[in-house]
Amino acid sequence: MSVTGIRKRRAGVVVSNKMDKTVVVVVERLVKHPKYKKYLRARKKYKAHDEKNLCQVGDRVELIETRPLSREKRWAVRSVLHRAAV
């Protein structure tokens, strides 16, 4: 069985758009503490490709996994789910 064509997806909030064709997106997820069983918010930053420079800080976007585009960039913006209030 091959897994070709199945790409990971993430949803997060744009925190920086200062680079050309690149945005930094923070993705939050809930993680249960192994000992205390309390849910904690784990955050991770992803650099994502934004071909047309459409994303603004505060936008909620969907990311899709892609081939390596640079040393740190392995994700691309698939769509803007919700625009930030201007």
C-alpha cells in the first residue's frame, strides 16, 4: 500500500508576513500532560509558501504539506479560512 498523494494539513494563524512569498503560521493543538492529565496548548511555528502574498497577520489559514521549497519551508498556504479584522 502506497501513501503517495496523502498530504498532511494544518490550520493556524499567520503571525508574520514580512518575507517575500513566505508567511509564518502558528498552529495550536491540545496535548494531555502524561502525569497530571491536564490539557495544555502546544504551539508550533511553520514557514509556509504564499505565492501571491495574499495573507495578512491575523488571518486563519489552512496549510498543506509540500516538497521542500527552502531550508525551513515544507508547507504551502492552501486557503485563507478567515480574514483578520482590519
